[in-house]
Amino acid sequence: MSGVAATQPDVTLLLDLDGVIRRATVADGLPAEVAESWVGRPWTETVAEDASEKINVMLHDARTMGVCAYRMIYQRFPNGLELPVEYSAIKLGDNSGLIAIGKNQQTVADLQNRLIAAQQAREQDYWKLREVETRYRMLFETSGEVVLVVRADNLRIVEANLAALRALSLAPGQDLLPELQPSEQDVFRAVLSRVRQQGRAPGIVLHLGVDRAAWTMRAAQMTTESQDVFLLQLSPMAPTLIPQGTSLPRGRADRVALPVDELMERVPDSFVVIDQAGTILRANAAFLDLVQIGNEGSVLGEKISRWLSRPGADMAVLLATIRRHRYVRLFSTTLSGELSSDVAVEISAAASSDNQPRYIGLLIRDISRRIAQANPAPQATEAILTGGNNLLAALGAMADHLGQTSLPSLIKQTVSVVEKHFIEAALEQSDGNRTATAELLGLSRQSLYLKLNRYGLEGGGQASSDDEP
């Protein structure tokens, strides 16, 4: 009882075992006449209608267990006011009745209401901010100008709109400075320094892209919550077009401007431009139809391996072949659309002429109509299954041991020769990538490592640097 007394109750009710109020005492903050009007009435009649069930549970628990848990009850006063009161009921000795002790929780309720109001106001502000952000995102993405947001400390691209991806193949995460010509990098830094100090700077001309076309750049500084950034707007300088019918002197390097983008968009076969890592930088409408996606923005920045039937093996073999030969012709595989439809395709690809090709163009043709039976195995697997002269020579040499070695031993040696040949062929096709090799052979990576160790092949027992984690 000392713990109960320490709470300094605001309402004290003496009840009989049926829950009828025999005596009531209220604190100084409540009107004294209230207590007299409750005497002789059931407790359930002095509370809000939805609290009657709680009162009955409290009375039952107090009668059977001696005490009940605290419950919030809205106590009704004669003037119509309802106050939240936290009650607990205790059974008195010798079955002389019950005592209910309550603490006014109006202050707590007011704080809760204020908290709820603050949460609602914060949520409204949040949705307003989201609406502003959505409008900014729509304007950012639909702008015809190339717009970049770069970090002020390291000039790494934070955001790039669709025009930047399509026109210059600039994507978030790239370092902008290496994309500029060395002679223009100091001028670019000087302009950004002036923007930081004075808030503005005159526009400059930069040469960007594969063809090093001229672009006019304007810069502005912005401050975000986490870092300072520069907003860069790039507009192409108008090219000098050669009138129709004008003959060019032989040996001139001038070019007539051609609508390459329009022609690429109208090609009936899928055309995709990717970087060295397989990230999509440009895709035409035919590719979007093939992978069942409605707009180009949803595929830009994604890995093309996302839609390959065997992303690890097919992508590794495709990129390895391009690195060796700079092109791939009629690479057979399967593309899986977003609606779970698989389409047999052939891929022809070519890389840019750089020493380390930055851009790879893929021409993807749907060949499902040509196939009357199940999809053939991917080209990488076909190359593995093509035995070659080395395998035939090794198997021919096994015949010389006939009569000298038992049949079970000959079979075991033959299996080892064939198995080693297929593993070597798969390693060559995947350019040493053990993850892709295991996928091509239908093995786990651990099983592949064991076989590499068994046959003394290079790299057994550990993953290569380009293997997946």
C-alpha cells in the first residue's frame, strides 16, 4: 500500500463487491460535489459508455485475485467533462468491499495529443517535400539539356539526367575530370573555383563524348545536407552542316551530320550500348520491347546480365571474347523478360577503338521464330562440346594401352582426359573466371576448385580477382 499511497491518487472510490460506490474522495483540483453525486451509483454508470466493459473486468480481477492491473478509464463528471483516469482496484480484507484508486492522466493525454499533432504536421511536411522532390526529378529527367550534379571535393558525378546518359554516356559514380581533354581540365577547375568564390562564372566550351563534340558549360554551386555540389548544364554547340549537293574535296575530314539516334531508334532489332562492366548506357525501343519494359530510363544504369538466362557465364564469356577480338558474331543465348518470358536471341557486338574499349555496341536479334525445337545451348557451351584435335589425339592414344591396362582403369583414365579437356575449354571461354566456368560446367565453385587441384590446372583452390564474391 505504500507504493499506492506514493502515487497521490486524484480519485479514490470505496466500492462494495458488486461495484456500487459507497464513498468517493477526489483531489483538490476536482470539484468536491462530484464525489457526493457518485455515492450509491454503480461505478459503470459514472464512466464513458465504452469503458463499462473495462470496469467489469477490473472488478472481476479484483474479486478473484485481490488486485487488478492498471487501466485507462474516461471518468464522466456531472457537467459533461470526461477526464482520462488510470485506475487500479484492490480487494479489502474480510470481503468488506473494494477500493479503486485513480490518477488523472489529462496532462499525459494532452502531451500525447500534441505529439500526434506534431507527427501529423511532420508527415504533411514530408509529403510536401516528396511532392517537390518528385517535381524536381521530373524536370531533371525530362530536361533536353545535359544536366550533371558533381561533388565539389572530388568532381565525381552524383546525378545525371537521361540526356547525359544518352548524349555523353555519363552516369552517376563516374569521375568527370578524366572525361575532359587534358588541355581543358585546368580551365574547368578554374571556373569551378570562381563559382565557389563569387557564386557565378562565365560559360566555357568543353569537348566531351566519343567524338569530342563541343559543349557549352555553365556551373552553379549548391549546398545539400551532406555535401557541397556543383550543378552543371551542358548545351551542344550548333554544328556546321554541309548543304545538300555540295561535294567535299577528297581527303577532307568533314562529315555531314546524320540522324544516327533516329536511325538507331527505328532499327527493328534490339540495339544496346554498354560499358566495360556491362552497364547499359543506351537502348532502343526494340530492346525495351524484348525485355518488356516501358521506358528507357528504367534500363539505363542496369547490368545487361540482369536479363541473360545465365548472367554469370554468358556475360563473362561475351566480355572476354570482346576483349580478345574486339567483336563477337552470332553469340547464342536466351533473354528473360520482366514478365518471365524467355526469348532465344543471337548477339553480335563490337567495341570502340580505344586501347581499353569504353563502349560496346550490342545488336540483339530475336531468333525464336527460326527455332522449331527447344532452344539450343549457348555458344559458350557449344564451344566446349566441340572436342577439337587435342581431345581426339588424347583419346586415340588411350587405345594403345588396350591389353596392357584393365578396362576399369582405361575408363577412369578416359574420363579424366575428357573432364580435364572440358575444364580447360571452359576456362578459356570464360577468360579464367572460375565463377563463370563453374556455371558453364554445371558445377559448384568448390567442386571446380577440387578438380583444378586434381588436374594441376592454374588457379586451383582460390578464386580469381574477377570472380564474384
